[in-house]
Amino acid sequence: DTGVSQDPRHKITKRGQNVTFRCDPISEHNRLYWYRQTLGQGPEFLTYFQNEAQLEKSRLLSDRFSAERPKGSFSTLEIQRTEQGDSAMYLCASARDRSNYGYTFGSGTRLTVV
Amino acid sequence: AQSVTQLDSQVPVFEEAPVELRCNYSSSVSVYLFWYVQYPNQGLQLLLKYLSGSTLVESINGFEAEFNKSQTSFHLRKPSVHISDTAEYFCAVITNRDDKIIFGKGTRLHILP
């Protein structure tokens, strides 16, 4: 069990470019969550998967955002046509079955849009 | 829908002094409660959780939190803080009808020498 891995740790991109982040959850966890955290705020829910099915998406997730978990293992989060307001820490977490026992978070990907 | 309020955005406290970080929640159904800690440039780590049973829960590094249903609170306390406790602390809640954890805005704990 190597924990939840996120790649890259940091990403600087120019406005208008597309970016993709990857998350590898704990292997036996079937639930995977994406959150966004901006400065001075707590993590805000974006979306989650149970196995390969995307079960819920937040209204925060505009059409420029898409997430996949093709084989129920790793997940990707893509942001198209990035804007400065997308600058944030993107956190991935995984959980076994229901969430009431808490998640295990990765270290996050810090995105800076210039 | 449930929500979490952390009343203090920052709490300064002298080293070896006690500290309390306040958290109140709102929910019409049963809840499970968590405290997460985030050290600089790191992800969140689960500090402690209340699921059921004893209303006082403890972590391995000396923190404790008490679930108070009548006051809808889950305050975090430590009798004597260390410089290594410098971090941001997030209170969080999930109900038994929902599938995602909702976080408060966090409280930054400043340890003064």
C-alpha cells in the first residue's frame, strides 16, 4: 500500500492551454474523489467515481473540466482552455466502499495558470 | 444539505499552552465527523473521526475532539501544543445519506515560541 499518488506535483501553464492530472488510488479502494482547494479555503468537492462509474459532479465542474476512470483504477482530470481562476490545488482521495470512514488523500497537484 | 463552520480562520497560541479549534455543523440527519490536518505543501491527513459510540475521540499525537449533538459541535483540543503542530486544520462532515465529505474553510494554527 503506497498511498494515493498524484502526478505532477506542480504544473505551470499558460492561459488557454489544456492540462491533465493523474491520480493513482490505493489499490483496493473502489471510490475515488477529486477536490479543489484555493488559498484560504477548504477542499471543495468536484466529482467522484465508484469503480469506473462517475456518480456525481459538482456545479463547480464546468464544461471545460472532464474526469475519467477508465478501468476503475487510476483517474485523470483534464482542464481545457485553462483560465487564471483555475489556479488551485487539485486533490485526489480514495476510499473503500462508503466514505463514512474517511478518505485517504494524495499530496495534490498545484496548478498555476499564468 | 449539511455544512460545516469553523469559527476561527487563525488561532495563535504559545508553545506548551492548550488550544481549542472550534467546529460547528448543520445537518438534519445523522452525521459522521472528521478532523483533517494539512502541513505546508502537503495533502490532508486524517487526524481523528467520530462515527458512533463514545463522544470523545482521540488521536495518536495528543489531540482530542468531543461530539456534542445538542450543540452540533465537534471542537478539537490539545492540552499542550508543540511547534510541530503548526498546520491548517479542517473539520469535515458526511451524513449517512450522502457520498461525499464536506469540509470547513479551515483554521490555521500558529504556534508562538
